[in-house]
Amino acid sequence: MNINDPEYRYHTLVVTVENKSGVLARVAGLFARRGFNIESLAVAPTDDERFSRLTIVVDLESSPLEQVIKQLDKLVNVVEIRELHPGYAVERELMIVTVGAEPDRRDELVEHLDRAGGKVLSVGADRMMLSLVGPPDRVDDFEDLLRPFGIVELQRTGRVALAVLDEDA
Amino acid sequence: MATEQMDGGRALIRALEEEGVEVMFGLPGGAILPVYDPIIDSSIRHILVRHEQGAGHMAEGYAQATGRPGVAMVTSGPAATNIVTPLCDAHLDSVPMVVITGQVPYAAIGTDAFQECDTTGITMSVTKHNFLVAEAQDIPRAIKEAFHIATTGRPGPVLVDIPKDIVDPANPRSAMEWTDDVEMDLPGYRPATDVDAAAVAAAAELIRAAERPILYVGGGILKARAAEALRQLAELTGIHVVTTLMARGAFPDSHELCLGMPGMHGNFTAVTAMQESDLLITLGARFDDRVTGRLDGFAPDAKIVHVDIDGAELGKVRRPDVAIHGDCRLAVEALVAEFTANGTGDADRGAWRSRISGWQERFPLAYEAWQPGQALKPQYVIERLRDLNPDDTIVASGVGQHQMWASQYWTFDHPYTWINSGGLGTMGYAIPAAIGAKAGMPDRTVWAVDGDGCFQMTAQELVTATVEGFPIKVALLNNSYLGMVRQWQEMFYEERYSEVFLSKDVPDYKLWAQSMGCEAMRVDDPDEIDAAITKANEIDDRPVVIDFRVMAEEKVFPMVPSGATNSDLVVPPSQADLPR
């Protein structure tokens, strides 16, 4: 695997941690101290209230994946680390965006939105608020499409991911 | 199941007693006050220090000398920040230590209360783990977990932060029910222990085939209590051993297979043998920059077998050919068993052995002889200390030139006799660490080898030593300079000495030491050295300080300059023209 290939530069780790105060600070502090770069980070409780799950997208240009995983594993509150190889993960990201939408361009905007599978969340006089859930690269593409309309405000969640199901299992 | 109502403060002390704590080092204050009351009735001996940094280094010295976890207890705020340096020191040198800090009442946390600081936040990156305990009922479990984490896997410091309200009997939040069987809840903590048999076999194959192998031994061997197993491995295979600064004493210096200390100020043979090796059998060492010199030129022909209990060390700096993740003692014993059963192979190492003995003959540690009119030779002072003390003497050191000379010129023949600050390089470590060692090993002679810069950072703990009855001995190698910095300025900054001269006259160390209750001497003449040391060793009812006035111009050699490879080792001037 060539980590200089942009496709492999970012690697997704799904990290199960104890649901205790300060755990996110420990993870963030470790990344800062060791010079690891986080591309995106999503945190939420799991179905078991004792644990939370972090989906961390690591920029491998800053440090080798092996060191990132081993150092994370040393944190006492980190229970499990799953490494999702690019191509073997289902990844999703949510974007909410407010774009300029003058009446004469709304049809065009909604056409893009429908094709991408997004939703209209709110409509104003000359703006619309849209949402899209999808693989991160599709969210990227949609963001590019919206740019000519004028992005007023945009918020992305960072990606969450699970491993692709094994058909043989 | 036996249960008992008690308050959190009593429960904390009881939990420490249950962990087998005999001695703790600390200094009380507002937030930790309620925990100091039950100490009066406890079996634990509390040593009252003069500065919280001293408490931390004493706990480290105790742990390094005894192998048992050191314990320190201090209050909140400034006391907690004062103990950050020892925590970081213990973190870098993998010293098992439990530090208990007071904290403002739980409800006041985050309000900038008096003597409040974010202790767990500040110490997160310098501890193996830390806890902020929210409820009195959780205290026994937190203490049990703290000791478990501090002493298992790769050892390290653990801090437990205790809000005042959960230990104060006057506060209803301190009420708790003591039970005898507390379960730990550490689902993410699984330290490696067992070693993989296939990896051991692969390592054995590399070792059998190697023509120029070296056992590169670090502090992990001592942490794993593996000195005896290491000796068996070395003798069985006939492979030479280097012991890093953290591993001095793990293999006897007087053993014919011992090459001594490698690294920036290592001896020529240890440095060069590693550099020319074709296999570094790395046991509990971490390829620290002080050992490797410039990394891309380090041991270029060597394959690597790397044993470490911390998986993150495997491949962190140098990619191993065979990695064994687990306890060093188990790994070394497995190698011994493998070689005993299947032989050590028939690689021809005759040429290698004669190269090593050639280096040893041509490049011994050396310094120029003393000339009349000169101040003392610091190396000679160490040699006399060494020769006039029992060989199980514990030596604690500060950081700088005196530390390197002590490591070079002492003969360490027993494990756990050398106590120093390796990773963090904490000036002022020697005196409190020596006190901690003496507290743990009261029957042993304990010498602190210190410099005058270091001495002025923590000398106040000699008051602790006097008052609490720890008759340590301090050999002050006093050159009136921050000597190691002076050496770098002489060699690399064109002798432009910037802010390194302390003073020839102040303080008067003899008077200062006497004022702290110590016996004190000053030695200027080489002929007086032996008498002073002999006199110091006869005194056992108070600490002794000897102010040895040594040459400021003396430099530590050999030396690998910063940024150079180990092949560019600078030897003393007398050896500069010898063929390598």
C-alpha cells in the first residue's frame, strides 16, 4: 500500500472507549503530543452505555498507522481498536448546509439535491438549508456542486464507519 | 462478606495499608487535610518532606531500590504542580509510583477555587494513567487499580486525585461502606506478559547465526527482575553485554562479558561494538537518541531482535527483524531454555572477540593525571568512593557531568544499586532519590553523587534526611559551574561561556550542610579524599556532605557530539591518534 496515494493517506479507526469523563481529552491529548493528525473525529455512545465509540480518520502523512494504534492501545480507557482498511469499510457522513437559492435557480438546486439523494430542511426567502448523508467522497462532490450557488454556512459531522459485512459468514 | 462503615479518608489510608505500603512521602495542605488525620493511627510511616518535588523523587528512589511501588501524597494546586516533574521523570524511566493529590471539593471543581488546578488534565501526558475520584465509595477501587496499573506491564506513575468532600468526615459525601473484596474495572487494560514461542525460536535462529552479536540491555531487564536470567543467557551464549544508563548493574561490570555503558558518553568498546554488530539483541531498551546517536548511521549492519513489554516500543525507532512482545524475564528464560535444549549454534565469533578485546586494550576510560596545583579530578573522586565502599552500595545521582562520571567509573556489580534520572534528566534528583532509597533499604550504604548545580535545586531535603533519620552521604562534585553545559559551550560554542558560572564562594556548602544537621567536610587536596570518605562511612546517625572541589575544565569523554553518528565518537585527547 502506498500511503502517498491520496486514497490511502487517510485511515479509519473505530475505537471503543470507556464512557468516562476525560476520555476524549486523553485521546486528543495523545494525538497532539505524539504529533498524529486527526482528519475527522466523531463520538457517540454505543448500545452499551458503559462504552462510547470514536470514529477517527487519521492522516497517515504525519505518522505510521502502527504507532498510532499502539499508542492508542496504551490508553487505559481504550477497550478496543478496529482498523478499517480503505475499501473494506462502509463510511457515512452527514452534511447540513445553507446555500444561496434565488428563486430562478431553485429548480437547478433541487435537481442536484435529488440526484444526490439529499433533503431540504428549511426554505428561506433567498436561501435553502439542505442535508445529505453519504459516503464522504460523495459529500465532497456535492459540496463542490453547491459552491457556485454560494455556501452561506456548512457543517459536516465527520465520518462514522463500520466494517463491510462478510458474505461468507 | 465483611463490611464496615467508614469515611473516605480512613478508607484511603486503609486501602494503602492493604496494598502493603510501609512508607509514604508527602506534605499536607488544605485539600488533603482529612486524609492526614487517619495517618496518625496507621501502620504506614509518613516522611514529611520540605518540597513536594522531593516527595516524588523520594518515592522514585524507594521504588528503584526496592522494586516496590513508591507512594507520595500531597495537597492540591501548587503541591500537585510541584510533583509534576517527578511524575514525568517516573513516566520516562518506567518507575512504579502512586501519587495521591488532594483536590478542592467536588462541587467546587471548575470554579477556580483556592488552590484548585486541573491536576488530572495537567498530569495526563506524564502519567501512565490518572483518576479523579468522584465518590467516597470508589476510593478503594481507584487505589487498587492505581497500584495494579503502576506495577504491571510497563511500570509507571499513576495519580489519584481526591476531592476534599469525599474524605472529610464532617461531610456526608465522605460516608462509604468498606468491603474486603473490591473488584477492579479495567476493561481496556491488558498488559502483555507471555511471550510468543515462535518469535523466541526465530530470535534464537538469528542469534545462532550472528557472528557479531551484542546483548543491548536496558532498564526493562531490571523492571522485569531478570538480571539472573540475563547472566545465564550471556554465559550460555558467550555474547557480550552493554548496559544502558538505565540498566547499570543489570549485568555485573566486572564480568568478562560486560562492556559497560553505550551511548553519548559510553565507553569506546560498548559504543563501537554496538555500531559494528550484526545483531543487537535488545532487551527492555528503547533505542533512545542518547544511545543511538544520529539514527540513520546507527549500527548500520545490525539485525534487530527486540524484546519489550510495551508493544509501542517495537518498531517505534528501529524496525526489528524479530519482535518479542512480552515480559523480558520470560523472554530471556525462554531463550535460555531454547539454547539449553537445542544448542547455541556454531557461528565463528573468534575474530569478533579479538576485535572487542583490542578496543578494550586501546580505548579504556581515561583521564589525564592530576598535577600539583590543580583542583581534584572528579573521576578520581568517584574511583576512591567506589574502592572505599562495599560493592552493594546504592549510588543515586543527579544529572550532568557527575552523573556520567559516576556511571562510567563506578563498578556496578549488583542490580538496583544505581538510581538516576535517565529519560527526563532531572537536575536535583540525587538527594531526594537517595533518601527514598535509604528509606527502602535502611541497611545499605547510600551515596548521592551530586553536582553543585543540582545540589542547589533540592538540598533542602537534607533537612528531611536529618529530621527523619536517613543517614545518606552526599559526594558533591563541586566545580562552580553547570558543568555539562559548560562542556558543550567549550566544545561547540567556541568557549563562549554563557550563564554557566555559579560561584566559587557562595553558598558555603559546608556551613549550609551543617545548618541542615549534616556532618560536613570540604576536600581540596587529593590526599584528603580517602580520609574524608572513610570518616563519612563511619557516621551513621546523620547525613554527611563532602564538598569535593573539582576541576571545572574536566570534560566527560568519550563523547558522541549531538547530531553525529556513533562512529564519530570523540575519545580523550590521549587516545585521539590511536588506530580504531
